[in-house]
Amino acid sequence: MKEQELTKEESLALIGRMISQAKENYSKGSSIYFLLWGWVVLVANLGHYLIQKFDWFDRPWLIWSITIPAIIYTIVQSIRDNKSTMVVTHLDRLYGHVWMIAGIGIVVSILFMNQINYYHNAFILLFAMGGTYISGQMLNFRPLVMGAFALLVSGIVCFNVSMVDQYLVGAIGILLGYLIPGYMLKSRESE
């Protein structure tokens, strides 16, 4: 069977449909990840700050164990999302790789936090900024781009405050960089 060649117009239309499909694939349901991680990291940052600031418990870092269920949920939901997607495009894979790289950077920052004098929150915010900025550009969603800017500023401020206060700054950065844009994205997804 002989394949038909596409005209210029048909090729452009096909490319346009593929881009639209890719944009739809990664924009549908993206807010759940920003909201989930926004709330988890906000609660963990505030909890760590309060526990350490007021000396309520000698292991404030244990609050971060609330991220374990979020990690499991994220992995399971990502697998489900990938299975339910009819067409996986290059842009879909790129979107996943952006967040994989941000996640690896965050994990490395945590693993080597003693070498960076426990200013890991600054690095975490900067890696989150990169993923959020690229996501905002790929989704053409300005609130995420502005959220990335808030994460950048928060990361810079974290380098210039005490180790304890960086958790408060981190909570504010996550509120502005993940939660507010996440709720705006959720609103756009339901339109």
C-alpha cells in the first residue's frame, strides 16, 4: 500500500495538532502536583521552623517524613497518567525530564546538606524554580513563570538568613511559587 504525501498545509496542520495534543497532555492535571507538593513542602517548612525555633522537639527534621506519601503518590499518579495518555509526544517526555532533573537536584542537595552548611533549602528552591519556570513557559501560563521568580527570590534570601529562618522563607516561597499558581492552574484546567 502506497503512503500519501502530505501537502504543506496538511503538514502544518498535523504539526499544530501534535503540539496541541502535547500541550493538552501535560497541562491536564498538572495542578495536582503543584498543589500536592506546595502543601506538603509548606507544612514541612513551617513545621520545621516552629519546632526548631521554639525548641519543641530535638529532631525537627522528622517533619519532612510527610514527603514520603507524597513521593509514592506522585510516582503512582505519574505512571497512571502515562498509561492513560493516548499519544506521548516529545514535549510530554521533555516535561517529565524537566521535573526528573529538578528532583535529582533536590535529592542531591539533601544528601549533601552538611557540605553546603545546611543551606539546602536555598538549593531546593532554586531547583524548584527551574522546573516551575520551564513548566510555565511550556504551558504558556504566566502565573507559573511569576511563581518561579518568587522561588528564585526566596532561594536567594535563604542564603542570607539563619539556618532556622530559611524554613520560614521556604514556606513563603512555596506559597507564592507553587500554591497560588497551582490554584490558578487548577482553575484554568476546569474551564
